[in-house]
Amino acid sequence: MHVAYGKVEAVRSVSLEVASNEIVTIIGANGAGKTTLLNAIMGILPLKGLAAFAGQDMAPLDIEDRVAAGLSLVPEHRELFGTMNVEDNLAARRLPDSQRQRPAKSFERVYTLFPRLKERRKQLAGTLSGGEQQMLAMGRALMGAPKLLMLDEPSLGLAPIIVADIFRTIGELRAAGVSVLLVEQNAQAALKIADRAYVMELGQFILNGSARDIATNAAGRRQLSRLPARRRERGLGRPP
């Protein structure tokens, strides 16, 4: 796969796969091309090369069709409707045809995974904490019962205790049959729950293998030592 912004090639000749019921993480520094790659897989950016999901070529499909096929992306900055309450944010997620007659089941699934959202279902999204907003962003993506959930920096700006909750939930999703493609700078947390990992630098994968090997072997440790510490950003918790 290749992704370019005009003449600038941001992602160059990368190849990856995510198996059923698997968590795969892409780790790397800011600007490595991780978000660009997810956006291209989702259809937000044009992608050159082959991208197939469950045996289906994604090239002719627009974003809505990719969602219907079972892909879902939780973007880095969540993109919630801040002036709408939690329940309305969840309801705004378009359900696939198979679930439109049973929306209550989708709500039940989300509230089971994130009990705090059920407690705050009538609260405006813009007044939630950063961790609660991340839960809501993930819950909204799960309303459509995706087969592959792509998460872009879910730990960004969150306190360690909330990060632990988020990553525990990601592990529960795998147990429930959802495959996950996780983009993270928090390499240690990502590698603890992932089955396999890719290390990305300057638009290319420079290392890949089992998460355990990446975390423990000499080459993996050298690459991980070059990554920045987990960043925090001010201003998070206020969705557009």
C-alpha cells in the first residue's frame, strides 16, 4: 500500500494483515504515517495498492460501503457531537441493515462494555471527561457491530488509570469476536494486549513480528527506545 499527499509519499510500500479475533498494533513516533494509513484503509484518503477485507477488494467502495462491510474507525480526536448527549451520539451512528430493527441490542452491548456511559446517557458529550469521551467514541463505532475496529491513539491525553480501562476493554472486544487494528505511541501498553505488532518509521514498517518478540528481543528494544514517551495534550476533552 502507498498513500501520498500530492507528490509527498507519506506511506511507502507497506503490507499488513489482521486475522480474525486478533489485535494488531502499529507503533511509532508522531508523523510516522500511522494515522495516514488508517485513514486510507477507511477510504478517507486515496490509497494505491491492494486493500482487501474478508476477501473483498476495498478499492471500489466508498466510506459508507466499507462501514457496511464491517470496518469502523475511531479517529484520534474522537469527533463527537459536543452539544448532543451520550445517547444521541450513539444513536447518530448509522446501523447496518441487519441491526436497524434491533437498535436496543446495540445500546445494550455498548452499555455493557462501558457502564459509565449508561450512567451519563443524558449528559452532553462536551461535558464528559477525556476518558469518558474516548469510551463514547469507541461505543459509537461499536454500534454498527464492526468486524474490524481501527483505533487511532486511544490513550492520547488520558490518565494512566483510564488508559488501563480502555486497553482492558480492547482485550474484551477481541474476546467478543472483534478484530482490532490499534495505532499507538504508548508502545508498552499496546504490546501488552496485542498479538502482533508493526513498528513504523518515516512511512515504512521497519520491524514486525509477535508483540512478545517486539517487546523483548534486542532489535525491538532498540526501536522502542527511540520512541517518545507517551504524550499528553492540553485541550482534549472538548470535541468539535
